[in-house]
Amino acid sequence: MYLKIHNDPKGKVVAVCDENLLGKVLEDKDTFMDLERYRSFYEERKAGADEVEEALKSFDSANIVGKEAVGVAIKMGLAGKKDVMYIKRTPYIQIYRL
């Protein structure tokens, strides 16, 4: 997985993407996600599940793409299977803490 943590005055954003998806364009008739154009949003360093879990312990928002990455968030109880959205068969979730 790729992990990048964005810190700015508006809060901490955690971005996680399965390694095999980075650089692809995901599209179905109603949804579009360009993981090539926005590669830099997710790509900072490779991380294992433990490091992703640690990053997801504290955030204001999280963008998580891919089966492995989404699985970590579900395992942690941050989202349920009903919260997962799909582009074709690729799962993704966005989580916001207000």
C-alpha cells in the first residue's frame, strides 16, 4: 500500500491506496477516479498494514482506495462493509471526522 499524510491548517488527511492501483484510471458510468493524475496525493511511501493502522488512529479525513487498504479500515472498525463504495469492483471509502 502507499501511504501519505497531509497536514495543513484544516487538519490531517490520511491517504492510502493499494500499490497495484496507483497510476490507473478507474471509471464506470457514474464514477471516475484518476489515480495517475492524482498519484502524488497517495504516493509518499510504501507501508504495511501496521503502519497504515497507526496512521488511521488519528485523522480529520481519510481517503482509502483498494481492497487491502479498505480492509484495514474495516478491520479497525472505522467503516462497515455497507459504507464501502465501488468503481467497478474496486472498493474505496472516504471518512470524515467532524
